[in-house]
Amino acid sequence: MSLTSIKTKYEHVILNEKQVPIIEGTNMKVIEVVLEKTAYGWSPEELHFQHPYLTLGQIYSALAYYWDHQEDLDQDIERRLEFVNQAQQSMENTPLMARLKSKGLI
């Protein structure tokens, strides 16, 4: 745990120095758990299987934090997606990308 982290009312969730909610004792952000649950449709048990270093208590606490702060975290997700989209649009068309596009792989 970082010296500048802040406890929350969620047993396993702290805010790091940038006020980003993370699972205490790990570097796993709450938003990463939520994105995996959303993208893959994983249950908390499947999340635990995929990340055995997390306890089910940590996972449920992270999900509870998300549901109680959904609007703010959804805005953060949108901001991150916008950043990725802008970065992809500004990338040069490398020879590798040209080959992959010509083969219909991207």
C-alpha cells in the first residue's frame, strides 16, 4: 500500500495518490475488474479463477465500489476509450499495419 493511499468504506478498496480506486495490497484497479466483467461476461468466481491472487472478497468489494460510483467510473471508461481511439487515429501506417490490412486481419 502506498504511503499516500486513502482508505474507503469498502474493506478491500483504497484510493491511490491519483485518487484511482485500487484493490488494497495489489496494483489491480477497480476499473480493470469491471472492464473484464463487462467485456467477457465473467462472474466474480471466473474473475477469481483468472486472477487467483485476488480473493472473492476483494472482487466483490471492487464490484460494490463500482456500483456505488458507477457514473464516475463509467465517465473514466469513456475518457480512456476516447484516448485510445485518438491514439489509434494518430498512428502512422507502418509496413506491418499495411500488410495486416491487406490480408484483412485488421
